[in-house]
Amino acid sequence: MEGLRHPEDMANLDQVLAARAASDNALRQGKPSQEKPSQEKPPAQRCRTNSRRGLSDPGKRSYPPVQSVKRALEVLRAVNRLRIASVTAIHATTHLPKPTIIRMLETLMADGYVARDNMFGGYRVTCRVHELTKGYDGISMVIEASRVPAIELTQRIKWPIGIGVLDGDAISIQFWTGAISPWAHTNTVLGLRPTLLSSAMGRAYMAYCPEEEREKILACLRDDPHHEFDAQTEADFRQLLSRLRSTGKAGFAVRDPRTEPKQMTTLAMPLMFDDRVLATISVSFYKTAVPLQNISAQIVAPLGETRRKIEENLALLMRGAGAPPVEAGRLPTGLAPLSPG
Amino acid sequence: MEGLRHPEDMANLDQVLAARAASDNALRQGKPSQEKPSQEKPPAQRCRTNSRRGLSDPGKRSYPPVQSVKRALEVLRAVNRLRIASVTAIHATTHLPKPTIIRMLETLMADGYVARDNMFGGYRVTCRVHELTKGYDGISMVIEASRVPAIELTQRIKWPIGIGVLDGDAISIQFWTGAISPWAHTNTVLGLRPTLLSSAMGRAYMAYCPEEEREKILACLRDDPHHEFDAQTEADFRQLLSRLRSTGKAGFAVRDPRTEPKQMTTLAMPLMFDDRVLATISVSFYKTAVPLQNISAQIVAPLGETRRKIEENLALLMRGAGAPPVEAGRLPTGLAPLSPG
DNA sequence: ACGATACGTTTCGCCCTGCGAAATCGCCGC
DNA sequence: GCGGCGATTTCGCAGGGCGAAACGTATCGT
């Protein structure tokens, strides 16, 4: 319930987050998150993508947004809304001057995003627009769904959280809250590719992905000489996985204690939609810092709750993403906004 | 087989069509489509969206494409391809100067299409990009799939073809080849909303749409006092529909002969994907021009063939449109192009 | 630890591109 | 064949966009 309400709301997600950036940074620096007179110019601490520091501060923008680009996107959005769009209709919704609208439409047509002719009497978008969207499903969506809950979890339990997705024969870590964890043990883990066999994330993935996929992956591991994946190893691994699955929906995987860093452990859960594992989420912590009997309460329970929130978000985003081509409303109207009646 | 091979190819569809524009226009004017020395300047006949003339001629562009817009879209496309994109990676694929890339990214971020932070170390697209795509499914896609085959059909049988989609309690005509038919009987039918009960398109839709949808629509017609839809009418209509369905997949609907224009008739088929009717296609012709015994060969057969082509295209486009979030390849790689190894 | 190196970001002044009011053009309906 | 509507084009001005070069801030190797 505290998650996202509606795909539309997602546009605000990062704004919400941005608003939280200050406190994130404060947290990182151990300062109490006291309010500071907002008029006083903050110490101009730019944050770059390659900075280990917290969030990017949304204030300072060296470049003002490029006007023509904003307008073009506005026009493209309008054509999407209108389905079959006339210049006047676009003008009515965007209030841009008509020459500008035509200029943008010409530009969009030149790149093939929009088509026009009198057989349908207006402008429409073409399948080319998918090029502008294709990359969203997958890691981008997972991050969008995970960002807020993962940050909250880190603020709560202090240990860094990671998110990873399947990438070939390994997990690829794509998100990591080490920047706001007081106890991050390393600079970054972004881009690392923990093993499917011995890492917590890999095990969580393999345990909960659909059987068909699991078999295909195992077959690949078997065939690839890079992996020492003999019959015994496979049998042991399969048993590990089935034991994991038998713990039910709330199960979590643990990193093979024989892997580095040995003074830490990692604990992972799958992030699922339907029966697929879209990604996995993990927490890493010093073994000595969390006594064994406290792990359930201090780690597993919060992580499970975070997982639930993320999966809720994912479900909403998936629904919004793969919008059904024909709405199932009462009697759908709006495919044809041109209708004269 | 002669249809579209691959969603990617669709970008060329309109170019292919555009190349055909000249002959379309020639056809319209009854001139033999003789080649004219291409150096000789054609009579500068601009074609506008609201023109009844054939296709828009792709040559003349009063405005050159807006550079910054093209670049911004290029950057957005690159971010989509890269999933998590660094400035350098974008630079490598686009060869745009880095300041330009950053300027565009800032602009895209200002509009919320792109997000950035160091927790995932780069830029990614957000769910907001759906605003740039949303309008494609539905009529835009149907037209994209139908345009070429419908035009070919018109050139072959000469009678005008119409494409319509469900719009509330009627069909809305969204595409019409009257502009290139020598025997178009009226200026335009775009935007007209033929009845579900008595029009050929409406009947074709109702006959072949999923039962659940049909019942819902019939219930709405029953409840809406605007329609005189008494029990007897409904019974007759249901019988008509079931008789239509019983003719199998190749069935076609005919316009109620009591509706105007009475000297013509209209004949329609559904355009289906899976078990849904995405649109309907129709031909209208003078009753006296096509003797009853010739209708099957001169109208139904060519229309059926066209329908098949369009449905093939639709299937390809639908597949490309609703791309599965996780590819089912051997072992999918590429969700994470950042992987260092 | 400390430079070396790589990468992200910003500055700044020139110049050209994009702007939009107004004019033009083509269709439609009368 | 005229008037009105909507699409498209013209054209001269000026502000927006451009990118080489400079500048911080990280990471990496030793």
C-alpha cells in the first residue's frame, strides 16, 4: 500500500527520491538531518555519476534544458495521445505555435517516428517509437521498482543492498546502496558478476526461476568447459536448490562460505513477477556483527518486507509497461478521437 | 512471405510506400505510369494532410529537420540500447560530442525520461518513455500493417478499401483508399461511425470478436436507450452473427441492404490477432458493377488474400510491440552491457 | 600514499539554427 | 467560384545551441 499506486505515479518516483537526497547525504555524513534555511546556498556539492557519494543533487543544472527537444517530445507525446493527430489538435493540447508543431513533426518524420498521409488524414506514430522504449523493460524497470525500498532498507538496517539480474552464466550487479551505507566494505560492486553456483544471488535465482529455464541454464553450464560442473557438483547443486525451494516463498539463499570475503556473508532473495525471477536482491554484512540467532529478525525479516514492496511495484510497472493493445473497458472509446459525433 | 519480415523492417515500410507515391498519383490521374526524366523538376505538387489527393510526397520539406531534436532522440535510443549508459558509451555509439550528450541527457532528465545516479552508475530510461509509445498499439499499428496491402488491393480491384476499429458502440473508419480509387463514390468516409448492427464492418466485428466481449457489447446496446434494440432485434442479430461465424474463418459480412447508399454494397472481414478482432476491413462497390456470381472471384477472394497479408503483418508487429521483458534466448546476455569481463 | 590516467562535467564566446507572426495555399461546402 | 478553415511556407531577427578547451573528481597501478 505504501508502494506505487499507479504507473502514472512513477513519473514522480524520482522526484520523491530527489527530495530525499539531502537527507541521504546527511545520513552518509553522519549529520543529524536537521533542516537548514533553504535560502542559504548549500555548499555546491555537485555529484557525478561516477562519484561514490550519495545521490545526484537535482538542483544545479549547468545546461538549461534544450527548448526544441522538450517541444519535440511534447509533440510526440501529443501524437501518441491523439492516435491520429491533426496540427490543430496538437496545437490545442500543447499550445505550441503551429509552425513549431509542423517543424517538429517534419523532424520526427525524417527520423521515421511519425508518419503522415491523407488516407488516414493526420499524423500517427510508427513502430519506430519502440526504439525509444525498448530498453526500459529489464534492469531499468527493476531499478525503478527497487530504488526507494532498497534505500529505505539500507537506512534501516545500515548494511548495503545489491540488486542483480541474470547475465549469461552469472548474475550482474546493477544497483548497490553502498554509497549510503555507513559500513560499506568496498568501493563498488557494480558490474561484478557473481557466480550462479556459489553466490547468494545466483543461488536465489536458480532456485526460484521456472524449471524450464533452470534446466536450460544447467545444460549450458554442463556443456561449457569453462565451468567445472561435473555430475557430482550438479547433483549437490540441485539438492541445494530444491532444499531452498522447499522453504517456500519466503526462502533466501546464502553465499557459499568458502568464497571471499570470508569475514562477511551475503543473503539473497529473488524478485519475482508471475513465475519469473526478474532480479535478485541481496544484503551483505560482517558475520561477527550479526549473531546467528539475530539474523532472522535483523536481516531476513526486513529484507523479506522490502522484497514484498518491490514485487508490488514490479507488478504495477509490468502492468503499465505491457499495456494491452485493446483496452477492456466497458465499451472502449478513444482509439479514435477523431470521431465527429 | 511478401509481407514484413521483421519489426525492424517496418521503419522502411513508409519509405517503400513513399517510393510508390508517384505511381499512385499517376494512377489517380489516369496517366500511364511512364517514367519521366528524374532531373526534370516535377510540378511541385505539394500534398497536405487534408488533401484528398493520393500520398504525401516525401520530397519537399520546407523545414530542415531540427538538429538538436535528432540528436536528443539519438541519445535516447542509445540509452535504450545500453540499458545503463555512461557518457562515454553513448559517445562511442553516437559519435556526438560529449557536451552535447550531457546537454541532451539533462534535457531528457528534466522531462523525466531518463534518470541518473551513482547507485547504478550511469543513466537509464524511466517508465516515462512509455508516453512516447503508448499511442502506437491500436489504430496506428493497424494502419501500419494494412497500408501496403490495402493500397495494393485498391490498385488491383479499383474499389476503395476502408479500415475501421471499434469505437464505443460503433465502428470508426480510420483509413480509406478512396483517394487512389478511380470510382470513389464520396469525398471521404474518414471518421464516419458505421453502426455495429447494420454495417458490414460492425457485423464482421461482432461476429468474430471473443464471446465475452460480444456479450458485453450487446448488454450495453440493450441498456442504452439510444438504440432500439428490443428482444426480437437482438435475437435476429444473434442469429445473423452465428450464421456468419458458421461460414468459418473465411467468412465476410455484408451491409444491411436497407441502409444508404442503396446502389452500393459493402463487404467486410475482421482483422484478427489471436482471438481478438483488432480492426475490420471493407470494400464498397456499385451493385450493378459486379454481378452477383462474380462477387466471390472479384471481391471476396482478393479481399481474403489481403486480409491474410495484413494479419501476417499484425502478428509480426504485435510480437515486436509487446517484447517480452526477459528474452528467452540460450543464455541471455545483454541486459547488462556494463559487465567488465 | 601518490601520481598518472580516465572520465564526467562545466565554461564561454561565437554563430547559426530555430523561432513564430504573417502570408499563402488548397480543400471543402455552399 | 466564393468564403472559411486548416495546413503549410516565408523570412528576417536574435537567442539558443554548439563544442573546444578547461576543470574536478574518481580510479588504478605501483
